[in-house]
Amino acid sequence: MANRLLPEWHPQDAVQLTWPSPASDWAPLLERIEATMEALAVAIARYQSVLIAVPDTATRTHLEQRFAHLGVEASRLRLAVVDADDTWTRDHGPIAVERDGRLVLLDYIFTGWGGKFEAGRDNRLTRRLAEAGLYACPVESRDIVLEGGAIDTDGEGTLLTTEACLLNPNRNPQLDRQAVEALLMADFGVERVLWLANGHLEGDDTDSHVDTLARFCDPATIAYVRCDDETDPHYPALAAMEAELKAFRRANGEPYRLVPLPWPRPCFDPMDGHRLPATYANFLIVNSAVLVPVYGDAADSRALSALADAFPGRDIVPIDCLSVIRQHGSLHCLTMQLPRGSLNAATQQGETP
């Protein structure tokens, strides 16, 4: 059986989200993060459906009314009551592959980024959505630890990732680099793995997920975080990462077109002053658009312009993510795209191509 990991720009049925619970770490920021999640869901619903896992029936009823008031078409919204620990759907959501022309969702083990946080309910969330009939394609459980934010693909046999995450002993200590590569090739049908040895963001809990650092925009283009402040503690590692990206070659031997993303001013938590992981690489590709995290910073406009050049013909939609980085993630971390054919017929009503 031949597997193919689908790139994010593959046509989508929906984007999956997990709504924050008052019992989660979001409690002190609940109003702010809910406002951000509303803006995110409304933006996605302009282009396709939104599937949201919610903590209880009261929240489901409230959101049905709220999104109707905000003008979201009922056919674009699907709400499912499922317990969760947190909101980071990118890492506890399913990863889609195409197998012999059929879509399959792979459900990997999620451990809260190597046991840093409680994740038992998050780990069960995909299976529970499958049991509730939300997905139209098979869901297969995998017995290894892997998060969606740790990998990116060009859809043509190349996968981009980081050594700091996939080779971290807090994930799959029984697997060395060769074994990890063999697993990625088997599960995702990739022929090459590009490993970044450098790059990190302060305040990041994920051990350097690649979706905070460098992303495919198309098979020939990689957008990446670039630090231009030599006094910033990030500068040496990100400069070394930039050199690695410049040395990478496509399967045909050509260099990648590299799109540097600007470096926002440092953001700090107002409670205890620790630095927050603001990054423009954490964008989300949806049908006909790219949603981009912004932080009320002068660099926002330059990031939007850079990504507009990288994604000609797509709408570029800014989403204020200052609240999101307070819990050490950003826009892409909140989301998981579901490729066309993922959702049952009831969910797909009203879809745009």
C-alpha cells in the first residue's frame, strides 16, 4: 500500500478546532482566547467548514447561537461535545494520508510534548470524534508519539522536521534517527527527510516544532523565521538554521526559494515577564486563503506582505494572536486541516471548491 502525506494546500473539507474549557490552563484568559477563537472560526468559515470539539452541551448551544449572530452559515459549522485537556488541535488532531487513492486519518499518541502536560483526554479526542461519526474516512491508531506541528511536507516526497523534536528522548526513546526516518517513510510515503539541527523559540513547549520555524508554501518555496537582531539571544541559532535552509536542495537538485519572515519585537508575559514565542511561521493554509498570526507589532505588515508574495492568488487574512502566545502556541497550533473527503456528508454541505 502506497501512502502519501498530503500538503496543507491540498483541497480541504474543514479545519478542526478544540474549544477552550474554563477548567483548562486558559481559565485566567478565557474571554480573550474565546474572542480569538471566534475570529479564527469566522475567518475559516468564509472559505470552508469548521469542526469544533466543545467541552459540554451548554458551550455547544452558546456557540451555535453566537456564530449564527456573527453570520456563520449553519452548514459551515459542526460542533461535537468531546472532553479535552487543551486547545492545541495541531498536535492531538489526526494526520491525513492518501493511501491508494483513499483518504485515511492517522491517530498518533499525544503525550503533552513529552509528558510536560496532562494529555490523556486530548489523546482520546480523535478516536471519540471518529466514534461519533464525524469522519467519513477510516481512522487508524498508531502506537508511536508524533505531533502534527512537528512535521511539514511538500506533498511530493519531502518532509521537513527538526532534530530537537523528533529525536528527543521524551518522545520515542526506542527509536534512533534511522528508525524515525524509516517510520516517516512508511507512514507518509516520503522519500527524503530534511532535518533542521538549529532553531528554537523561547517560551516554546514543543521542543522546536517545525511549524514555529520553517514551512513549505509550495514544493519549491520555504518561508522561515529570520532574526535580524544580533543582540537577541535567538540570533545564533536562527542564523544557523537559515544557513541550513540555504544548503537544502529539492529532489531535482535545485535550491529552494526562501522567504524570510520578519522578527517581531520581543513579547513578554505580563504576569511573570517570561518571553513568549511570537512567530509568523505559524500561519494556516485554507482553501483560497492563508491565515496569518499577528501581534500588534510593526513587523506584522511586513509578514503579511512576505506571505502574500509566497501565496499569489490567495487571500491573506491576519488573526490577532497575542492571547494565543500567552499559552505558548500560535494560530497554526490551534488548528488541523481536514482534507477533502474527511468529513461525513452532513458536514460537507455548502462547501466551496
